[in-house]
Amino acid sequence: MKLVVAIIRPDRLGSVLEELFRAKIAGLTISRVQGHGGETERVETYRGTTVKMELTEKVRIEIGVSDHFVEPTIDAIIAGARTGDVGDGKIFVMPVERVVRIRTGETDRAAVTPVGVAPD
């Protein structure tokens, strides 16, 4: 099992969700976050004062998947998020030691399988 974490542009969220749906990837968490990567810094004027904006609005998507869903998940995120410009984001894949579905007590692979689908 893996945890796939993607940091993407907010305006690409709809496209990413469509691609994940097409790939039959379900069960995700979305958070609004701020961060700084390779984007150029922008300067804005606020109440007559020049302010250097160092953090950029981003969206963080977290998806717990079985091992065989890792590559389809990554491919779907890339297909929906890529613009070709600096700041498209990053995808991190991390091992997951244990998962428990609170409602049923199912663990590990059964817990990351969508409800109503038999785990392989």
C-alpha cells in the first residue's frame, strides 16, 4: 500500500479529478495549502506598500492506494495537472504501514478498496 500525495495548481484540480475518475481511482482527501517551489516571485502593492509574495496557493491531494493502483494514479494526476510551465507541482509516493477503516474495522488492502468493490 502507498500514500500518493500530489501538490498541484488550484486551477488544475477539476482536470485532475476528472482523470482520477476515468482511472477509477476513488477515496481521496483535498486540502488548500501554500508553498514555494520554482515559481518566480511576484511583487504586489497592498495599501501603498510593496509586498513580496513568497508563498503560492496550491492544492494537496492525498490518495491511499493498493500497490497496483500507484502507476495509474500517478498517470492520472500528471494527465490532469501538467501545463508544461514551472509550478505544475510534485507527486510523492510513500509506503503505508497500516490502514484501518474505522466503520468496519477492515484493515490494510480491504480498507483502501472502495466500498462495494471486492479486494483482489
